[in-house]
Amino acid sequence: MKRLTTFIFCTAFLALSATAGNGTWKSAALDTDIKYTTTEAKSPAKDKSGKFMTVVYLENLSCPKVGQNSIQEDVDWLLGQGYQVIELDYAHDRNAVSPNINKDIIAINAAMRNGSFCGCTDISQDRAYILFEGYRILRDVSYYLDDKEVYNLAAANDSLYMDIVYPANPKTPVPVVLSFSYSNSWYGNTHKRMFMPYHWAAFNDSFVEGAPAVGCAWAIADHPKYCDWGNGKYQGGANKSLGTIEVAADAARKVRSAVRTVRGVGKTVGLGNDVAIYGFSRGSTAGSLAIGDKPFDEWTVTERGRFPEESSNVQAAFLGPGVFDYSLMKKESREYTNMTAYCNSTADPKATWAQQGGALAVSNDRTAPTFLFYNSDDDANYGIQTANLVSIFNSKGVTCELLKDYGKGHSVPQSAEHLSMMYTFLTRHTSCPTGIADVMNAAGKDTKGVYSLNGTYLSNTADTLPRGVYIAQGRKIIK
């Protein structure tokens, strides 16, 4: 494994680490060089490909630190788990806050996707994490025993897993942002939920990994369609007979078990009761199965899941382009064709059709407040799906916001303005210990005034502002 040519021997790390290297890296968030230190674990953890599990640890930020342990305690803990650790020292620069820091999250993931960063090479494409100071990882937490008769061709059952990134020793319990991977894990090819070329790095997706800036934990779960994406069969069907679709009853049971697992396991590490769902593309289709308050009986079976005593309700959701009602797909689409074949294979095709999508579980204002986003130049089906969900929300009094045309094609929000809107929605609907105003205050900005979504000062009173939408002390003002 290649390393920097200059090393510093640290006797304090002798039991945990082998070597350390120093240098500087150009931060996009700060637009200047910052110092880094790389430390290799004495007993390195590797993925199935023999690549090194890696943590990029962002320290001395300007947003409030949620975990109360010292930096050294948490770095030592990570090294003891076998991670090679790359510490980036932001020296409390006022720009080292959300959403500016998301620029670096995007840049770091892009570099790690290519296998190297800050002198470390052979970086795992499945197990590379960006952690804010004070955070640790619960890796490979089982959340559902898979059913081999749905999606898979495996000879034995297997578990779906998640990773939970949490603040160690927090002052107060914190919410969790739970994301369902839009990469794939499947029997014999497990733990691909964070596969760089298909997940974070593929779409410059930074919202989840940036959530600690407002005091949240986060988790990434295997997608409930636990198979190679183009494959999958229902009982009695041929391989690939499901193709690109998710069977809602099976997927919903897994999604809801994941929510319960986050709550149940989270209590052991200081997490609170609030859970927000985040999903993009196939992850959005999956995540939508958690938002409704009218689950069908088939969705609530817990025998293969975990923590049946915990609630599966969520407090907020962020859903990008996805499929929320399969009956709205174009009749010639593979999704509609495959779902028709599946429903016709059941005892009651009409009743089965009525469950195929998260939109069909929305019944009244107890549904989770939802932030929706998509681009109109993406596949036209996504606009149809989103418009339908918004219409249902509006008719039933469900709180929702829609962000449209924030970018191009099949993509996620990336700008400071749009990420601020999303984090503000998150802090409004969950018990985040840190709000937008807190982040600004920590960065030395005047939170008594009114700021635009990108943090630019506008006025000390909303009365003087033109009609529009602004952020003031972490709350949305609509004039």
C-alpha cells in the first residue's frame, strides 16, 4: 500500500496505528489549503476486495460539536476498529459549516471513488466514510432477514444490513437521517450499499453525510430489493420477471423494519426517537413506503424484522425522483408490464395493485411531512409521480415542499441554497439539537437578522424584504 514519503512516528498511537503522514489539501469549502494527517491502523480492516476501509474525519469545524469525546479519543477508537483515518483540520474557519462543507464532501467522495486521497491508496469502494468530529460508526447492523422467494435465487436466507454513523456521547439524544441505498447488495455480494461508483460519488450526493452539521446522526441501509438490480423473481416466476420493480409488501416490511432497527439500536448509542427518511431514485421509491399512516396488513408483518416493539413511523421524509404509484407508469414501460405480470400471479390482482407504491398509504395529516425534489428534464414519469403525490398531500392536508429544477437530469440538489432549504426542513420537523441559526452563530454570523438561503445577510427585519422565501433564525419566512 503506497504512502507519503514523509512519515511521523507517533508513539502515542503505537498500539493502534503503524504510520502517519502529513500534508495539505485544497479545500473547496474554504478555497484554501488545509492540513491533513493520515494514520494507518496497525490491524487494518479490509473489504472483500482487499481494499482498506477508510474514514475521512473532519475536525475543528465551525458548526457545534455534538459528540462530547475528544478528537483523539474518537480517532483512536476508529483506528482500533481497523479504519485508516485521514484527519482534515479546518482550524475553526468560519466557512467550515453547512452547507459550505458539502462542497468538500462531494470532492472527497470523488477522490475516494478513484481509490486515493491525501496519500492513502487502495481505498475501499464499499467502506469509505466521511465523519464529522465526534462521530463513530456501527457497521453492518442487521435489520431484516431476507426472503429468498422474493427477488433472489439464493439457496439460503440472508440478512439485509445498515451502517449507522452516530455522535459518541452526545449531550442530548439526536435524530437520524435514514437513507435507502440506490446501489445494490445481494446474496453473495453483500455490503454494497455505499459502493462509490453507484452511490454518493456517482451523483455528488452530500445531504446525508452533511447532516451532522445540524446535529443529526445518519444511517445507510441496503436497498430492500436485495438482488442484482436487473434480476429478481417472485415465487413461481422466471428470473428477471420482476426486473426493475419493487414488490411493495416485501419492500415495505423491510423499510419499516429498518426504521424500527434505527430506533432500537440507536437507543444504545444515545440516538433519539426522531427518524427522517432520505431517498433518491430507487432509494426514493423504497423510502416512500415509510411515509404513509395507512399501512396495509401485508406491510406490517414483523416476523422477519427486528424490534417489533418500536414504532415504524417517521417524522420527515426527503424523496427525490422515484415511483410512488406503479399504476401511473406508462403502459408500455417495463415497470408497468412487470408489475401487471406479478399482480396477475397473485390470488387477488386488483387488491395487489392497490398496494404498489408509497402514495397509496397516504390517508391523512398524520403522514410524515415530505420534501420532494426532481428536475423536469429527467424522465417524464418522475414528474407524473411527483405531481400525483403532491396532489394527494394537498387534498389530505399533509405538509410538503417541492423543489423543482435545481439542476439537470437525474441528479440531486447540490448548491448551498438548495441544501439549506433541505436542512431547514429537517430542523423544522425533527428535534435537531442544532439549527441553521446555530450553525451561523458558530461561524460568527449575525443570526438576529434575516438571511437568504445561501447565508447572505438581507435585513434585520422581515418587514423590509420583498415577497419571497427566506431563512431567519432557522425558520422559513414566506411573504
